[in-house]
Amino acid sequence: MKRYTIFALGEIYHICNKSISNYNIFRKDVFSQRFLDICSYYSQKEGCKYSDFLRRKKIINFVNLLQIKDAKYKILSYCLMPDHYHLLVQASLSTDISTYIGKVENSYTRYYNLRNNRKGPLWQSSFRSTHIISNEQLLHVIRYIHLNPVTNGLVTDPRDWRYSSHHLYLHQVILDSLKFVSIKSVGVFEKFVLDNKDYQKRLRVIKSVLRDY
């Protein structure tokens, strides 16, 4: 029997999903950027046409997914891997995270299929979610998300992975604005992440056995 998560207002959840047959659905910058734009679009409090959203984004030169004002669903951390994604989402003004993720995935599927002349589903299954219940767990999940490209051997330094929020955390102004993160020094945060790099690599085999991403 399928288990459904009951999302609560103000709570934080680690959301992830993987492409069907391990397709490299984020193999190009244009695909990754589209997914992040879709995440931004559907997180907004006020609705508008997607074309209007893109025009406004271009005008204000919006690049920071973590600092969308008045978002219904706040993205606190993210990482796009070639065949899957990680989002750390807070139910800020709405608890309907299932609908939010459904819209994001369905919209990206339509875009990807159109660009690649294909039909059919793009995701292996329904997304997986984990409720974050403590500050310690929150910090470890953020670190896990940011180290994913390193763990999978794509880069040796998380700063080199473009489609991750790690580089945003290394700006003091942005880190200060992330009220939920208890580490408030960029240097301390970077050390916190990098000190676990080798350990997380060693855990990769165990996590694959447990069917983690």
C-alpha cells in the first residue's frame, strides 16, 4: 500500500525523485535551468503566466532560488544531478507540497519530451519525502545534498557544481538571510561540508544498498 506524507505548515521536507531508466534528463544547462525556473514559478504566492514570469525574471535578473519573496513553498537547498534532483522545501504559506511537486514534475516532463521528441513518463515513481525534525538533521541533509556531485564522482569540490545551492551558501549576505541555518559563518559552513566529503563517499555503497539517491 502506498504511503502518503501529511505535510504541515512551516515544516521542512527533503524531496527527491529520479528519472525513469536513469535518463540523464539534466545533461544540458538549458534543461537544468528550466527545472529551476519551474520550481521558482510554481513556488510563487501570486500566479501569472509562465511567459510573464520569464520576462520579469529577465528584467530583475533573478538568479537566487533561495530568496523568492512571499513564496508559498520556500526552497532552502537544492541540487540537480544528471538523472535526479534534491529539493529541501519548507511549507511556508501552503501545505500542498504534493501538488507543488506534481506541477513541477509534470511541467518539466512536457518541456523535456517536446525538446527531445519523446512521449511518456519521465520519473521512476512518485517523489520521496523525508520530514526534517531537528536542526542537526537539517544541517546534515543540506550537507548531503551539496556533496551529492562529489559523492558521485562528478566533481572534487562542491563549489564546482553549477546546479546546486552550495555556492549561494558561500555568500555571507545570503547565509545571513537563511534564518533556519544555525551556522552563520561562511568559513565554518564550508568546513562543515568539506570535512564530510570523504566520509560521504565511503557511505555511497551502503546508501546504494538502501536505495538512497
